[in-house]
Amino acid sequence: MREFKAGTLKSSSGEKITDYKRALAIALSEAGMTMKKKDASEEYMRAFIRQVLQEEEAMEEEEEMMEDSLGKD
């Protein structure tokens, strides 16, 4: 999603991705996650996206903490 927001996300054919839902599908695919079609209501999608983004932020914070602790040694 970071690449999509920066405008650098590209498909496997090299085309720039401009559709948010397509970018989300790519991000979920890269994360090894799927979303069932029957649960794809707008409210569910927004909650699901929020959860994925929160997990991504938590992972980034953890990586930064690890880098900081390695740099202090």
C-alpha cells in the first residue's frame, strides 16, 4: 500500500496501478491473505483494510526498534 500511495506500484506487466481496490488486492496477495467475496461489504472491507494497515504499521515500528537496538550496541 505504501507503493500505491507513493504512486510507484506497478502490475506484473509493468503498468502503473491507479485503482485502490486493485492495489489492495496486490497487497493482500503479497501478504498471503485473502478476503472472501461474500464478506466483501463496504463496511467489512474498510475494517479489514484498517486491520491490515495497523498490522503493517506495527511491523514497521518493530523493525525500527530492532534497528535502533542494533545500532546502540
